[in-house]
Amino acid sequence: MVVKVSNRLTGVSFPPIAEALSWIVPNTSNRPLLNMCQAVPSYPPAEDLQIEIGVLARLPTMGGYTDIFGIPQLRKAFSEHIATDYSTTVHAENVAITQAAIKPLQLPSWPL
């Protein structure tokens, strides 16, 4: 079976994530790496992180939803951080912490 592939597809470069992973040279002096460059890494997180997630997942307060605009303490801390960085006033009630990059783009459509 012959499959014709579009020139547009064959002209696409390899993803940079795969290239960056090829730069990692495993040896005993390396600390465990946390892959922050993609949503689903090709390997599990470091054992210490897995243990910590397991501990936190068993807390009774971890099973529910947060406030729609994020955890109040995090919103307050982030507003203070931004206010300091930009030498201005930022109120926590004007900050929303979302779970994904798409949410801030969806927020303006909610009232529609």
C-alpha cells in the first residue's frame, strides 16, 4: 500500500521536546529530573515526588473542588507577588488561578 503524505506534513520539523530529551546524558551525578516541557512525560516522576503526591492524595481536604477562581491563599500570595514585582496594587479578589492555559481565554465568554 502506498500512502501519499502531504508536503506540508513532511516539511514539519521534529518537536523540540524530543531533541531536548536527547541532550540528557544519564550518569550518577545527575539529580532526578522533573520534565516540565510537556503535559504527559514519557517516564514517571521521581520516586520522592510520587511518594509526596501519594501522601497529599490521602488528605481528606484534597478530594474536593477548589473555589472556581482558585485557592484563596494562593490567590492572595500571587496577588502580593505581582503587586511587588510591578510596584502596584493587586487585590486577591481580582486574581483567578486556572487549571489550564485555555481557561483565561474562556472566561470572557461566560457571561454570554
